[in-house]
Amino acid sequence: MAEATQLDSPASEEKIAIDGFTEEGENLSPFNEGTVQHGAKKHSHGDAPVIPEASRGERLKSYKLDDFAPLNGREEDWRFTPLKRLRGLHNQPLTGAGPAVEVTGAANIQVETVGRDDWRIGSAAIPDDRVSAAAWEAFAEATVVTIPAETIADGDVHISINGVDEAPAAQHLIITAERFSKAVVVLDHHGKTTLAQNVEIVVGDGAELTVVSVQEWDDDAVHTSTQQARIGRNAKFKHVVVSLGGDLVRMTPSSLFTGPGSEVEMYGLYFADAGQHLEQRLLVDHAVPNCKSRVTYKGALQGQDAHTVWVGDVLIRKEAEGTDTYETNRNLLLTDGTRSDSVPNLEIETGLIAGAGHASATGRFDDEHLFYLMARGIDEKTARRLVVRGFLNEVIQQIKVPALEERLTDAVERELAAGNI
Amino acid sequence: MSTLEITDLHVSIETEQGARKQILKGVSLTINTGESHAIMGPNGSGKSTLASTIAGHPRYLVDSGSITLDGEDVLDMSVDERARAGLFLAMQYPVEVPGVTMTNFLRTAKTALDGKAPSLRHWTKDVKEAMSQLRIDADFAQRNVNEGFSGGEKKRVEILQLELFKPRFAILDETDSGLDVDALKVVSEGVNREHNKGGMGTVLITHYTRILRYIKPDFVHVFVDGRIAEQGGPELADRLEAEGYDRFLTNSPAPAGSPAGA
Ligand SMILES: Nc1ncnc2c1ncn2[C@@H]1O[C@H](COP(=O)(O)OP(=O)(O)OP(=O)(O)O)[C@@H](O)[C@H]1O
Ligand SMILES: [Mg+2]
């Protein structure tokens, strides 16, 4: 296999500097305190810690839990996650009933509850970490939502996922947009939970699918979610993660291109309060030629021990000539005591690409910003809100699901109000 | 008429080592609306410290003395209250504010200053007009505040705010530095437009007399080592440009309360 090269953004068609924001490189191990906190150090890619896997593409994948070693927290993909707070998802049987699933909205789609032996199980995903495999072994039945071929859903598909207890549980969902169909699907998580979830997403040839996963759990919820999308030819897929509520939320969305001419946009918005751990690890797998991907994640942090993690892996395989990809992550630290880890990782195995780049920046809203705005008559509270809203709206506006935009704007307002800023 | 009065102001800062360093050592200055004052002086003499203290930057600690605006205690006001009372500081180094577009910022500030939202139609027109007079590209409105602006562009945007916010007292901290000849002219015209309406007192902090050719000061103050060492009319500026500050510096450290020359 060709040697993977780690490339920096080759062209700066997109400016990555936010002033008061500094570029972060990859030297962001959890033991490396301070670098992220102040966003002050500049790292070259040469400083990156050795990543044990030779390539992201070679990570172990299996439906069997036993194929994965028990976690100790030092694994590359778990090193930022406080395992103790997983409340047993990684080492207890997942026997809880799990949150209730209710699908409403569009009428011209198909909703089924199926058993483990249904032919569609496994049509898009294969676990690539231990918790995901545990969930795969444990789920009893799956919810399958299908947008039939050449159908335009006659409304947004709303999947309410409502938890009522904290027994560790597994959950399985399959969303299939058959060829030339078009739909917006919103996964709406709320209530209490300790949940390991697998979401399989099939985007058929020529289909246009948006999947939005909103995590507005109660404060003490624990949720891991692997959301793997398999994208056909000439298709468009948009994936949006919105993580606001929960004690620990760990999202691992991925997009795998299986046919040429497709486009993926992956957005994320997260707002961590005191003590919250919000993690997102993405993979875009360019396995075929001439596909395009854009990843934009933005997060705000406030309060003691608010912690966010963003790891963005983009893999451009040897076959993926003509790939065009760009990923960014920006974090805004609103108070002291917060911590944001941001690790972009681009692996390129062919030189014949249209473009590849990434940017990552973590900055703080500091006293000088505040002074500037206040010196123009704006009171402190309004000044802080102005900055946070502006920062996060950039993502909210790109979701382009009107009903959701308003709801998310309100949710951000509530976060701001809750943080007393 | 309004009066901004600074009396025997002593200001210090806390250095990174935690020591306290005195910077202003007894500054007295009275500015009336309609007047224009120039403050000149060597690097590090405390000019920006005075400006920032008036605006209320938290880094500067007032040890003694007073600042009043028509008799009201300015030192008692928060930063935003000072701005709403009519004080405006065009900063020497305007900061870039992430996530906030100029449009949004200007409207929010105007609303805060006036206590009500400006009528949208007039406001949009005012902003457009002021931007074009200052030769600021229309697309700046959609950019984040000062983000990626050049030094000269930042200064123009400060003056844009001056024109839109219409303060009673404007302190311009080296607004002229970093401007080429054309920009200097454009910016000076902006200040004059506002000043000539008669309702504004202007303080120009500068190292050079070139801006004073466009903005005629009524008074010139020489700042040396945290004090006003000499005051005079516009002719003093020319003398300073010709002679430099040497004669003040050789006299220093002057004992407190005995300004050199006059
Ligand atoms: N944060 C700070 N830490 C340490 N010293 C400071 C700080 N801010 C200002 N000073 C010092 O205070 C003194 C006055 O600085 P100030 O910026 O007011 O001078 P200035 O007259 O505006 O100079 P310039 O013409 O270079 O703008 C200087 O000696 C400066 O080094
Ligand atoms: Mg200065």
C-alpha cells in the first residue's frame, strides 16, 4: 500500500486566521495542557505525536465485540474520552430498554421496526470501535426508515429518541434514501440515557439526503453514537451534528464514498458547559474518484471543565483521483477552565487531487474583545452574546433546514442564558 | 457646551511580575466641545495610557485624580456607560473581534448608544454613505469586525464609527499612523466633518504634524514622562517637529508640579 502522506493545507484559498485565534496543529495530547487553553502556540505538523495506526483506513472493523480489546483509555481513538464517565457502555452488558423511538413527519416514506436478522442490517456500517461493536451485538430490534426510490419526502422526517432511564442500552437505526430520493431526517435526542447507538445511513445513487442529529439530552446523559453513511454515485449527503446537552456525548460520524461524482457536507455545532464532555470524531473516506467533501465544525465552551474534542480524519485513497476536500474546526473559549482539543488529520495517497486542506483554530473571547465592544456602548452581556451568536450562526445558517435553524438559535440562546453570560 | 475635565490624574498598571508601575504622574487637561487638542510626546510617555484610562480599560488603575464629564464622575462609570455618555476612543491598535460582522456590530452599538434601534432605512443609507466617503469597500460590511483588515483599513473603520456614533468627545490615538497620504486626507476629512458640526471635542494623539495640517488644533500639549510638560497653540507643534523632544527630556525628571517651560 502506498505510503500515506500527511499534508498541510496546500493552498490558502480559504483564510484560516481568526484574529485573537491562533492556528492549532496536532500536538494536542491530553497530557499537553495549556496548548489548547491559550491557543497561543503554533505547531508544525512535524510535531504531531505518533499515531499508532499506520493509516486511518486500516483501523480494525468488526461486528464482533471480542475482536476489540478492552479499553484502557490510551487507544488513539479513546485517548480524550473519560472512560469512567461512560457509565459502563464500554464494559457492561447493554441490557437496558433504551430510549423510545418515534417517527413522525413525512407521510410518503416507510417506517419499520425489524429484528436482528433483517436483510438491511449491516447495509451501511461496520463497527470500528469496541463500544459500537458492543451495541451491535446487543440491540434487539432496529428502526428502519426508508425513503423510496424517486420519492421526495413530503415533509421533514422527525425521529424522536426519548430516554427515560439510565440503564446501559444499545440502539440501532437505519436510514435509507433510495436512488433519486430526497429527504431531511432529524434525529432528536432528549431525556435521560446511557446509550450506545449505531446509525446506518444509505444514500443511494442520485439521492439527496440530510441527516441532522441533535443531542439535547438531560444534563446527566451518556451517549455514544456511530453514524456511518455509505454514499452511492452522484449523490448528495449532508450530515449535521448538534450537541448541546448531556454529561458525555461522543459522536463518530463517517462518510464513505462508493461511487464517483458525489458530494458530502458535514457540519457540527456544539456548546459545552461546565463539566460537559462533547466529543466528535469524523471520518471522510474518499475511496473513489471525483468526490467532494466539506467539513465545518464549530464549538463554544464555557464553565469549569467544559471539554470538547474534535478529530477530523480525511482519507484520500489511491483510487480517489480528483478528490476535493476541505475541513475546518473552530472553537471559542468563553471562560477560563475550559479545554478544547482539535486534531485535523489528512491522509493523502494520491497526488492527483483537485484540492485538499484543513484548518483548525481555537481562540478565546478575551478582555480586549470585550473592551472594544463595550467601548462602543455595548453592555457586557450583549457583547458576549453578539460574539457567540455570530460565531455559531455561521454553522446554523448552513444547515438550511428552516424549522431547525430557529430551534437551534433558541437553543444557543438558552445555553448562553444558562451560562449566565 | 460640554466639558471633559481631567484633574491631577495619577495612573499605574500592574506589570506581569506583579509590581505596580506608575505611568501617569499628575495630568490635568480640560477639553470643551468645539475645541480640538493635539497631544504629542515621545514613545512611552503615557499618551495611550491617558486615552485608555478615559475609556475605562481595566488594565489601568487610577491612583488619584479625577475625570469628569460636565461634572459627572467618569471614573465611576463602566466602559459601556462612558461610551453612552458620549466618550469615544479611536484605538491605536483596534482589535479584531471574531464572529461579529461589521454590519451587526455597528447596528448593535448604535442601538446601545441611542437607547433605541435606528430606523433601518436611514441607518443603512448613513452607513453606506459614510463608508463610501471614507473609501471603505462595501464588502467590509459583511466581514467580521477588523478581521484581516490592514492597519490603514482599521483606522478608517474607527473613523467610520466616529461619524456614525457622533460622540461628544473623540480621542484619536495615533489614527494617522499607518495611513498613506491619500488615506490621511480621507480620514482627516471624516474627523473634520464631524468636528465642524460643533458638538464634538477632539483630542488627537500623534507623533507627526502632517495630520495637523488637515485637522487644525486649537491647543497643543506636550506629553513627557506621564505629565504635560508644555502647552501652546498650533505653532508649538511645528517647533516640536523641528526640534524634537530633546529639550524636555534633558530637563527630566522634572519635579512633580513644575512643568518645564511654557
Ligand atoms: N501592559 C503593560 N505592561 C507593562 N508596561 C506597560 C503596559 N502598558 C503600558 N506600559 C508602559 O507604560 C508606558 C506608557 O505607555 P503608553 O502606551 O501609554 O505610551 P505612549 O505615549 O502611548 O507611547 P507610543 O507613542 O509608543 O504609543 C510605557 O513605558 C509602556 O511600556
Ligand atoms: Mg500610544
